[in-house]
Amino acid sequence: MTNYRIALIPGDGIGREVVPPALSVLESVGKRHGITFGYDEFDWSCGRYLAEGSMMPSDGLDRIRSHDAIFLGAVGAPGVPDHVSLWGLLIPIRRQFRQYVNLRPIRVFEGLESPVRRAVAGEVDLVVVRENVEGEYSEIGGRMNRGFPEELAVQEAVFTRAGVTRLVDYGFSLAERRRGYLTSATKSNGIVHTLPFWDELVAERAAEHPDVRWDQEHIDALCAKLVLDPGRFDVIVGSNLFGDILSDLAAAVAGGIGIAPAANLDPERNYPSMFEPVHGSAPDIAGRGIANPIGAIWTAAMMLDHLGHPKAAAEVENAIAAVLAETSIRTPDLGGTATTTSFTAALLERLP
């Protein structure tokens, strides 16, 4: 048996509802592959912030530093500004643990109709590789003259050679293992310093990966093409902001943000990586038992793959595909009436 210790952060809202299905899937597939999981649960959330004034304790990062991985449900709640919850929990974890790759696979499943006419099952299968620790989401900047007519805010984007190069290298290496095609998201026609620098580094790294065909697209045109011809794309690399926007757009193209997984990776494996579904805490449906568990379950599959169990991960993803292709069981966000529990039960039945 191989045992892993996981730092579990259910978080807020439906995060607490989709984590248990993911854990039940991990337990089921783990039995078949000789994998066991032990969990240390941490109540780091907006609820904690409202009660104690912080999203996590001051020594929070030290408490989870030695875990094999981190599994997060969702974070966010009415009454807590989003920048407070993000900068109080997710961003410190991503940056202190060098999780510079945010990996977001997108796939159109058979049986799940996309709102986009040309998004066809078997043709749309892509990955957004988002830079996760610098770029537009820097801490450099500030506000002055609050409350006066000349009030201003300054936010500095930070692109480093090391940061862009390692992210782009990851994207090219991933493309080599997939269909051999990479698209770089840019806006170098309008952003005069950082994005031409990005373009230069992408071209430099492309020379080291001659087997990968690549091109670049300005972000506005890329958003349009992702809707008009989503089957064209394989691996898309983008800055922190561009990758964030593109991955949510692509998830909607695939049928809904509730099915989308994500991984925050330290590819060097010096620190634990963090796995979280893309969807938020959805307070409007929290507590009703109707949250879509696919995003969290697919996220669990990504964690399995990262931990060195690709066959187990494939079984989970195949079970998701089987439920969608073979049944009409859908949660309300996908047009059905299934509960979180009943959908999970159907998926568990399709695991080997």
C-alpha cells in the first residue's frame, strides 16, 4: 500500500459539499490500486475570517508544508470581499509553495451538450497553462489620495525571465506529450513592455522544442477563436490574468464551470501542490445538496496523476465520461435534477 497525507481545506459554501464526493472516489479507486489517503482537515475559510479575523492562522503554511498535496473545496462568502479571501489563503499558498503552474484541462464530454455549436465531443480537448505567481497579479502598487477627486490606484505587472521561461517550458513539454501544438496568449500590440517581452521568451523557448508547432494570438482574438473553433486548440499558455480568463471561458465552452478542475503545481516537487475545482463557493445554492461534484472529482483525478498514479486518474476520468455518455443523470447546472449524492453514486458504480 502507498499512503499519502493530504491537507484538506473544504472552505466555504459548496466546497464543503463537493469535497466528500471527491474523497469517496479517491477511496474507491485507491482500493483497486493499493493507495490510501490520510487527511488533516483545516477549517480555513471566510467563516474563520468572520469569526477570528484571518483566513488561516499565522503558522498555516508551516502546518501544511510537509503534506503530499493540498485539496481545496472552494473559498468565498457574502460579507467577505473577494480580494480578502484570495490574498488571505489561496495566493499565499500558491506563492510560498512555488506553485507557478495553474493547469486547467478542458474537454467536451459525449452526452454533455456545449452551448457552443462547434464544440463537439471528441474534438475539444485542450489544456490552459496559466502562469500562477506573478504577472498582472503582483503585490506592487498602491492607492493614494483616498476620498479626494484626484484619488488614484496603481497596479504593477511583473514578468520575469525566470517566471515566464519556466511556465512556457512546461507548456511546450506538455504539448510534446499531447498533440504537439501550442498557442501563446499575448497582447503585445497594445501592452508595450511586458507582452513583447513575453513574446520574445516564447520564441526563445520554442527553439528548444522543434517538434511542437506553435503560434501566438492576441487575447481578444483568441477569446473569439476559442468560441468559434474550439477544436483547434491543444495547449494554451498565458499570463496570470489571460490564463485566468481563458480557462473560465473554455470551461463554459465545454458545458459549464461546474465540471472544470484545476491544479496549482510546483513541478519541481519541492513543496506540496494544491488541487481545487474551478467553480467558486456558489452561496446561492449552498446547502441544497445540488452542487455539481464533477469539478472536484476530476480535480481528485489530477491529484492522483500528480502523485504518480496515471492509470487510477484515467479510471476516474473515464467514469465521469461514462455517466455523462450513458445516462441522463445531471445536476441542475447541467439541466438535470440529480443531487450531488445521486450523481456521485452513479459515478462510483462505473469505477472498475
